[in-house]
Amino acid sequence: MQSHAAGFPHPELIGTFRQFGPFGISYQVLKEGHQTDKGWTVEIEVPETGERLEYPLDAILDDPEAR
């Protein structure tokens, strides 16, 4: 079971797959990051490349679920 940072507003996103915009490649939301003055970040992984990135939560909420 994963623990979530206190106050992380969308724990239901952890483990889900989304894609960069309507035609972009998919990524998996791995874990919550931290809160900044611009909002929360999360750690994502792009399966196609294995790259792990810190990504803004607001961007994830705008990205569609992966097809």
C-alpha cells in the first residue's frame, strides 16, 4: 500500500495512465511529488522511454486518460 503526502488532492491518480494531450504518448502517474507555489507536482514515467519526470498536477488533470 502506498502512502500519500498529507493534503495531496488527487490520490486516485496514482497508478493511472494518461497521455500528453489528445494525440500524445502515454505516461504512468507513479507518486505524488510536492507542493510548490504553482501547485502540486507528481512523478511520472514514460513507458516508451523509461524516463521519469516531475510533472505539474494541473497538467495531468488536463491530459486525457490513455487509450
